[in-house]
Amino acid sequence: MMNTLNLSKTCIPTLWSIQFADRIIALAALLLFFPLISCIYLYLKVMNKTKLERVYIHGTDNLVGLYQFPYQGWTHQLPVIINIIKGDIGLLGDEVHFSFEPKPVLFCRPGLVSISSMQRRIGIDFEDSLPSLRKAYSSLWNYLLALVRVTINSALTSNKTSQAERISLFGLSLHNATMNGMLNLIVSKAKTPAKSLTQFAFVNADCLNKAYTDSQYHRELNNCEAIFADGIGARIACRWLGVGLKANLNGTDMLPLLCEQLIKEELSLFLLGGAPEVAHQAAQQLQLSHPMLKIAGTHHGFFHEADTKSVLKIINSSGAAVLLVAMGAPKQELWLAKYHSKLSPAVGIGVGGLFDFYSNRINRAPLWLRQMGMEWIWRLIQEPRRMWRRYIFGNPLFLLRVRKEVRQLNNQKPHQSETKTNVINYPNLSKSSTQQRCGRIQLRLLLNRIAKRSLDVSVAAFALVLLAPLLLLVALFIRLESPGAVLFSQQRVGKFNHTFTMWKFRSMYQDAEARLASLQKANEMQGGVIFKMKCDPRITRIGKFIRKTSIDELPQLWNVILGDMSLVGPRPALPREVAQYSPSDRRRLQVKPGITCIWQVSGRSNIPFDRQVELDVDYIYQQSLTEDIYLLIKTIPAVIFSRGAY
């Protein structure tokens, strides 16, 4: 029935190949996640809880019961792999509708993910998803490409949306609205006579970077009636802040919908900006697609300050209700702010390169690229000379600034004990609900340990294979310069004060330990616990290089595989150093030691010992898989620039 009614234009062999691909991918996923699924299942069994539950949804013919674990979290849907193998649902298909909802008309069988959910996550749910779904089911190749898009979309976005109307980022108050909400706000202001122009603005990652350093631009943005977030960068930033954007709002998507609203309200539009003739060509294209639209006038944006008075006169005499200014950020926002009291239109909006798209001077990214939030790649390909700095350097810089702000906000949050009053009113929790909460916490900790160990083993094994030629070359240079073993082993203190043998490339002469006592007075590390000298006479020439570049630490990847160490964690201390620890310092021993951690990427040997302990303890209390990945990424520039290494 599904094949003849909903997919009549898709050949049966294509459907069979898609279903076969689903099963193969699901089987591979089952093999990959089988240890994790088994651990969760055994944990639920030990805790005497329901192991699996079924949630019923509408299938193409009958109800389908999906298997899942009885808790919330990203792992609770892992058992649905069984449904995919059975053919109940696909990896990609129609959106899921639960059994208590009215039965929908389905194009194909339900999917674990859908095109409509992908567009909703990226904030373009106003786009029709059915054409993309039809194309995905037209061939196995298109289906696999659609799965890739959904995977990238899921990695960059979140299902979480926020009902908060305002989101604070870099001191700017972003207006969190749907596309319809934004249009209603703009049109309502356009209909209302005002003494001065009401200004709106769109901001993407590049605009937010500029506002971060330009105080005037920052101030004028906050003076706008509303600031709307545009682009994947802003969406990732809000996700890190713990909130979700309701929609991806930009001038390009807004304009055709705004034109329809202006036609209904009999309001006119003025286009200001762009190169000569671009605004006029954009107006012609809009007139073709919206014949009833009133375009009051156009003017290019390449005019001198001396001509501003005549431009203002043209705009005001046109009787336009809405003024679109395409001069690029921050020029367009600063121009509107400077002349808002002299402009008669009710609404002014900065729209960047909007006219270039609608004049057909520049093609917009196809929908499949926008579904992944990768429209910026299309712009970079079209104008690499003009856009490379904005995207290649600007995007990573923006994410680093957002990460810094998130960390500052987390550090500013008061501890729970500081917010309690003398009288504590506990919620009415039954014994069972308390046990459930404890069980969820234990499960989360277990999954975090499994994820951390999986990351450690996979990255360490891959790095050892990849760096094998370098390791052999370093070993050769060490052996040629001084006699003795290439590798140096030391007893170090690990988790819970257990000792283990840690491996490093030998960077010192063989009698280094014997000469240490005579050099103690020259120790340059504050606190006296750790010994460090910038010009340590015990270090060989090749040793200075491998220490500076941290190459001497690479054999510790073997310690990571053995389980003595982790990739990220407090540095393993010598037994004689631990003997000098205070009770407070011993907090470092609560977790496995690591190759890198917060203080290693924040100054390394330049940081005094007591501060190192504080940073290690900070890591212990906030550790997570994402935090580990973030610190591993930050380790790369720290090693390259050798900050604090000696």
C-alpha cells in the first residue's frame, strides 16, 4: 500500500535497496553500541527497574511499537535499532506521529529522523520539506546523502527550543521569535505612525564578532527594537548557553514573506543600498514575483556624505512604510541610528547583501546546504577573496569567544549551598522518586566514564599509529646524542594514590636523578613541590626540543591505552611530590591523571603550584566528554606555541 499509494513514482527495487541499506547501517550500529546497550540493560536489571518499554506510533498501515529505555537522555532510544532491523521504521522517513494523535497521511514509513525535523532544528521549518523527502526516496544515492545531511544537522543543532523572548549574548539582547512572530512585529510597527523610525537588525557570527570589539556598533544594536539571530554560529552559541532559537531569522528568508504581508496591509517598501542598479534590479524581480507589491523607490548605497540630505529627501517623499538598508554591517545599522529621527518610514531594517541575492547577481545556497547550516560555505566559494577572513578566521574566533562567555557565566553561578536560606523546604519526594533520581545520576556517571574511556582508547590508538614514524625518528636522535635507553620510566601517582609506571622519551642525561639534589636551590617553581628550571643543565639538546614541543610526552599514549592515565586529567605527580601535598592538594588524586588539562593549556610551567591545583579541581567537578574534547583542541595551539614549556 505504501509503495502504490505514497511512493508510486519510486521503483520497487529502489525501495528495497533503501530498506536493505537501513538494515545494514542498523546492524553496524547495533555492533557498535552493543556494549553500551548491554551495560544499560544490566544496570536497569540490577536496579530492579523496567528494562524496556514500547511507545506506539502510526505506521503506514498499523500501529508500530518502538523499543526504548525507560528514562530520558540521548541513549534512551538505542533499542529502536531493533525496530529498524525489523523494518518497522526507517532511518529517514516521515515524521513520527504517536498513537494518541490523529492518523496522518504519510508519504512513506516513519523514520528515526525526518526532513521536517531537520529543518525545524536548523530553524527553517517554514520551508516545505516534502520535495526534499521525495528526492531522498528517488534513489539510494540521494537517500544516503540525505542521511549525511541529517547527521551533520543533528551534530550542530539541538531539539531544545526556548520560550524565553530574549537571549543574552556578548551583552546583546537577541529577540527569540518564530518567522511569523518576527513578521507580525515588523508589520505592526510599520502600520503604527511613529515620531521616529523603529529600527530592527539581523546579526550573524560575523556581526557578533564586530559588536564584540566595536562599542558604538554594540550600543546601537541594543538600541534597536529587536535583534534577530541568523546563521548556524548564532544557533550553536545559543545551544551552548542552554537555550534554543525558535527559528533562523534572516532578511533573505524574510523578504518574500514580508512582501506578502505588506500587500495585505497596503504598505510600501523602499530599497536603499548595494552597488548602482542592484537595488533597482532587485525591485524589478520582487515586482515580478509580487505584482501587487508597492515599491516606493530605490537608491544605491554608494553615495557621499554630502549627498545624504538629498537621499533622505527621496526616501521621505516616497511615502514608504518600510526601509530596507543594504550597506553591510555595521555601516547600515550606524547609518539608520544616525538618521532615524530624520527618516519618515515607520520601520528601518539592515539587510546586508540581500539585494545581491534578489537581483540575481549572486545565487543563494541550495536548500540541501542550508539544511545543514552550511550556507556560509556557499558564500565562501562564490567570493573567496572577500569572504575568507570572515569565515576561516572569524568563525573559530566567534566560537572561542562564546565558549569563554559560557565559562564565565558558569563560574558566576552561585554554589547551591550559598543560595540556601536557614529554613530549607524540600519538595515532597517519595522514596521511589528519590531512588529514581539517584539511579539517573549513577547512570549518567557510568555513561560518562564509558564515553571518556572510549575516547581515550580510540584517540590514543589512532595517534600511536599515525605518529609512529615521528616516534621512531625521535628515538633515533635520542640514541645518537647520548648513550642509554631511549624511553624513560618513572613511578608516578595515579588515581586514589595508586602508583604506576609512566613512560616518556628520555630528555636528560643518564645521571639526571643523581644531580637533582645539588640543583634544588635553583628551583624556579613557586611552592617547592614541583622542580622546574628553564636552563636545567641535565637536559640534552634533543631533550630541550622535545620538551618544548611536548613530544617527550607522546609515549604516555601507551599509559592511556593501559588504563593508568587518561587523555585529559591532572598531571601525574611523583611520589616525593605527593608526600608534600596538603589535604587540599590531594583532591587532584580523585581521578585518573592525564596528558593534558586546564592548566596545561593556560600557561603550563608559568602557573604556580597552588593555582595548578585549583584548575585541576575545577576540571574534576565540571568534567564531561565535551569538556575533554574542548581541552584536547586547546592543547594543539598550546603545544605549537610552546606557552610555558621548559
